[in-house]
Amino acid sequence: MRFEDAALVVIDVQNDFCPGGALAVPDGDAVVPIVNRLAPRFAACILTQDWHPPGHRSFASSHPGRAPFETAELAYGEQVLWPDHCVQGTAGAAFHPGLATDAADLVLRKGFRPGIDSYSAFHENDRRTPTGLAGYLRGRGITRLCFAGLATDFCVAWSAVDAAREGFEAAVVEDACRAIDLDGSLAAAWDEMRAANVARVFAADLQPQ
Ligand code: VGL
Ligand code: ZN
């Protein structure tokens, strides 16, 4: 079985989000074999890559006196301040070495504007600036999206909710994701996804019948 009108969107499976990385998601590398098995079942596979310039405004190090995981008010609203991570061209920004990147049709980089973070693969955190992904998918006739990767409660959730708002049928493959879970952020993310009509599925649900 192949989902002809469906794409797997693999969010930020990069070294900095895996154990040993600058913003390590617990057990983050566990998604790699699951994603590699799922990707060939879809008509399209899209990888996103968090891709920040040095000194990005989402970095706590850009805000004197502030520490990682605090929040700050930026021009577009509240923003969590992160440890420096996924700096363009660094080993931390590279995909996990086990990820089957050759099978991807598109690598979408996000978070490259110095002053705006971009959790979602569709819009930057100002909720307005598009990344261009919706147009790409529509141009290919893709209507259904399954999301996997890191982290469930930030970039995966924001991407899936945006996808549903853009009119795509969206599902998150729960066991193909791992979360940061900052102060209840994982439960809040699932609540938001449910409210946005994002389906919650498991990799086994996507196997051939
Ligand atoms: C992410 C925090 C900062 C993510 C990216 O991929 O979930 N989280 N940048
Ligand atoms: Zn980031």
C-alpha cells in the first residue's frame, strides 16, 4: 500500500535534538528507525531542518541575564528561550546520521530569520510569515499529512495544527515522535492538536492491511 495523496513530514530529526545534542529531546534518536520504516509507504517524504543563524533571537544567549527555558516577550509575542542549537552549518544542525535522508523529496529549512523563530513547518512564530510548504504540497496534489520527529510538543504540534488550519488532513504518529515536555507542554500540545482535528495515530496503524 502507498498513500498516493499523502506525505510523511519528518520534523527536525537533527543531532542537537538527539541525546548528546545542545537541546536534547529525551530518547529523541529512537524515532530514527521508525521514520525510516514509514517513509517508503508515502508518496512523498519531506524533512524539515531547524536552521538558525548564530545569535538567533530564540537563543537565551542573545538575551543578557536570561537563562534557557525562560520565556521572553519578542516583537511577535511570547517566546521560549532555548540553548543555542541547530546553528547553520554545524554538526548539531545536521540530520541524525541514521536518518534515511536520500529518500526525501524536499528538505525545508526554517528558523533562518535572525529575529523570528519558526516551530511550524508552515508559518514562522509570528503566525504570518509563510515558509512556502503549503504551496509546495498543494502543487503536488498532496492532501493528507502524517507528522513524525522532534519535538512532539513544539515543532511537531505547531506544524500539525497549522497543517489542519491550512486544510490538510493531519495526523501525528505518536510513537514516531518524542517530546521536550516543559511545564506540561506535552499535554497542552495534545489538547491543542485534538481541538484542531489532528488525528493521533501509531506507526502500526499505517502498516499495509
Ligand atoms: C524545536 C525548540 C526550538 C523543535 C526547535 O524542533 O521542536 N524546539 N527549536
Ligand atoms: Zn530552534
